[in-house]
Amino acid sequence: MDTASLLNGVAGGVLIGASAVFLMGMMGRIAGISGIVSGMLYEPVNSERIWKGAFVLGLVLGPFMLTQLAPQWGNVAGVAEGAIGAPMASVPVMVVAGLLVGLGTGLGAGCTSGHGVCGMARLSTRSIMATLVFLACGMATVFVVRHLLGGGA
Amino acid sequence: MKVLAGLVAGLLFGLGLAVGGMTDPQRVLGFLDVAGAWDPTLIGVMGGAVVTSFIGYRLVWRMGAPRLEPHFFIPTRQDLDARLLGGAALFGIGWGLSGYCPGPAVASISGLTGPLAAFVAAMAAGWWMARRLSNRQG
């Protein structure tokens, strides 16, 4: 087991938790990425949309700054210095996957952050159930693609 | 101030994803591949984030109200419905096919590649479709 990667993961998780707590303390909002990014894209122009845009800018700048300033703090598998890993699936698979992720998180009102982190921290029944479902479906999909079909990402 | 707060929260979130290795789909797929060479990293990220938020939320809620808004905006629904669970299922399948959920996909944009651009564009289209469907029913 890759202990160094696991410890990096915990450190990253604490930063994500700090972000969620900060957003709750300042704005009173759940740090759900699917809601924030889709809100920035599709909500009418108002002050909501502006802070969501600033959040998305920070979300993109964080890994960019890490890549430029301290890539040794990144945690890309098999790479000593790197903060952003390469996609593993082909363009057609990524199109299907992106549609499913957008549609699913849009209908289910949340993703790994909104349900998996913030909702679990609130002990929300809906979020805990959604998290169990998307984890199970993600694991089942990887099992089918890698071990039954023997290919894919 | 709200813009600054949004920027700081986004920066912390993006840094956390990158430090945690979640901007690498190989780590995410390695976690989801329970029958293969299992990678526990995602458990560390989720555990660290949930425990930090669990404690931090309770401290923050004691303030009574957030700094820049009159009250907290917290979901109150408790019921389980087909849209929630069906949506989570579709999301899980897409996550397993790609190794990307929305946060890491957007956070990886500075290292943009063709497949990632395709994913992000399709995800934005998916959100648009979900809003159309929700408006029609609601």
C-alpha cells in the first residue's frame, strides 16, 4: 500500500475540508462543485454568479500554482513532481462520461464534494445514500470495464 | 468581499484536490478498482475532508449566521427519491468510465488535454440538460 500517497490524500482532504468550512462561515453555503460551476454557467447574472465565478477561478488557479511553484507536493501516481495527471480514457469515452457526470450530478443535486464531503459531514441521509450509490456504481463500472471487458481507462 | 471569499475557498479546494492526488484520474480509478491494484488515496482525501468539515461546520454554526450573508443556506430535504438516486447512479457510471468528478475535472483545466476538454464540454451540456428536465417537471 502506498502510504505516502495516502498521507498526501489526508493532507489534501484537510485542505478541502478547510475550504468547505470557510465557505460555510463566510457565505453559509455548501461547497458543492457541480452546483457552483453549473450555477456560474447557467444562473442569471447576479451576485451569486460572481462569487461562484471567483470560486471556479481559484479552483483552477490552485493546481496551476502548485504545478508552477511546488510540483513536489503534487500526488500524481508514478510521477515525482506533478500536480495534474493525464486523462486515461479516449475522447469518445470522455464525452459519454462527461454527459453522464453532468446529467447525473445535475439531477442528483450533487457530486463527490456536495454529497460526499459536505453532505456526509452534515450527516444528511440523502447525501449518505447518494454517496453510497455513486461509489457503488463507480466501482461496478470500473470492474466491468477493466475486468470483464478487459480494456478502457 | 464575497468575491474574495469565493476566490479563497476555490483556491483552498483546488490546492486540496491537487495535494490529495485527485487531479490524477489514475488515482481515482485505482481507488474504484477494488478487484485490481487498489489505491487507498481517495479514502484519505474523503476522510480528511469529512472529519475537518464535520468539526468545522459545528464550530461555524455556533456563530448563528455566516459573516457575509444573513443566514446559512442548508438543504433541509430528508426524503429519498428516484431523481436523487438515479442521478447518483448515472454520475457513478460516468465517474468510473473517466476517473473524473466535477471538481477534479475543472481543477485540471490548466493542464488541458483533448480528452479533458471533451469531458468538461460534455459535462456542461449534461448540466444544461438536467436543468431543462428539472424545469419541465418543477
